[in-house]
Amino acid sequence: MSLTQRQQGAITLASGGLLMGTLGVFVEEARLGALTLVFFRCLFGFLALAAYCAWKGFFKRSHFTRRTVALALLSGVLMVTQWVGFFDAIHRTSIAVATVVFHVQPFWVVLIGAALFNERLGMDRLGWIATAFVGLVLASGVAATEHLQGHTGYLIGIGEALVGSLLYASVTLIAKGLGNLRPHLLTLAQCAVGVVCLPFIAPLTAVHIGPTQWFWLVGMGVLHTGLAYVLIYGALPRLSTPVIAVLLFVYPLTAIVVDAVVYGRALSLPQLAGMTLIVVASLGVNLGWPLLSLLRPRGQARRHAD
């Protein structure tokens, strides 16, 4: 039985999310600093994506206008900085916590878009955003006193993941302004920025890398920056917004399971409740669910409708 385009897209997007959910294991097992990890992710990711783009014939002169290149390089600076912060956040907190905190970025997109383009948010969207940030407080674990007492590194990690989510939201908005530029080329440019700039910030001459570490480094570039992005970008055009909104959470949910199974770091019940709030709020924002009208008493809602 042949699959429809939508079914193929759903399987492909879910596969990309499952693959991305294992990224944290590669970060942990490589046992290197965040700057070094991101450099090699960019290097091997650049090689993988360049080969794919050349094979698909994406390198066309029309794609590389002065404006496009400038915006792509700006997004590269933001993306590379975000990767560094996110990887360091994993080291300081855990795979699950850093990933969950990072996934508030859709709400930053809404808020920044409203600020820049004078878009009206409406009470329902504001309510969902507030719900998401309540979920963020619970999911991050900072509400628990044991994470606040003598755990400065943990709080720094939470801050890094949160700033990383804000930077990624900015990258998302820049990508929207690039029109028809293929996302593969945008990611390729972002990797190029990392390859060129990071050695000046953190010289690699003193870094000793063993054979096993190379496996994890190559995997981060080829699998999580090459293959995963190809799967995700290839799936998105085939799917509707509701399906995408649901399937994008395969990534953080996989990261939570992987962290629990591989490292025994299961989220607490309050943290899982926070993750649930973030997921529901994200769906509410993306799908336009009427939060406040759902909370209104039936009689009031009926009078309001009249």
C-alpha cells in the first residue's frame, strides 16, 4: 500500500524529530567544550549540506543577492551563538531540561513579530503565551529550592537555553524575510559562519580529540545538521500547520525519553506538567484555540457570542 504525500511528510518530519532528539547524547559523549563542539558540528554539517545542495542543484546565482547573503550571514552569527549556548546549557543542566526550555522559542517569534510589525496579539494568544511561561518555570526546575541553593551553574544553563531560544526566534524571523531562499542554503551559510569565525574565538590547536570523540563529532554534523535538516525541510511543504505544530514536539519528547533512558535523568512530575503546559500552549497559539472563551462560564460565553 502506497503512502500519500501527507503521510510521507508526517513520517519524514517525525523521523527528523526523533533524530534531533538524540543530539544531546552526542553532545554529552563527545566530552568537549561547547565552542569546540559547535565548530565541528558546523564543519561536518557544512560538508554534508554542501554535498546535498550540489547534488540537488540548489547553487544558483539568483539565490545569492547582496541582501540575501547579508541576512544569511547575520542569521549565521545568531544561530552559531545559539548552538554554543544550547550545548553549554546541556552540560550545565541536562539534555531534557535544556531542550524543554529551548522550546519556548515559538512564543518569542509571536512576541517579536508583534513588536516589529505591530501585529495585534489578542487576549487568547496572550493567555497561551502566559501559560507557556508558567510551564517554563515548572519545566526548568527553578521553582524547586534544591535547584536554587548552591547551583549557580544550573541557573546559568537555564539562562543560556532561554537566550538561545530567543536567538533562534530571531533566526526564524530573518528566514521569513529571505523569501524563496532554500532553507538548506540558509543552514549551509550558518555553518560556514561557524567554520570561519569560531577558530578565532577558541583556537583548536590545544584540543586533543580521541577516535571515539570523532565519531560523535562527525555524527553531530552529518546526522543532526545534514540528514535531520534535510528530512525536516523536505517534510514541511507537504504538511498542514496543525500537523506540523504537533509533530515538532517529537524532538523535545524524544530528548526527554533519551535523557531518562541513557542517563537516568527523568524529569520530575512538576517538570513534566510544565512541559505539558508548553506543548498545549504552543498548539493553542499555532492553531488559534480560544483559551479565554473556554475558561468563561457557559452563560457568559453565550451572552458574549450574542
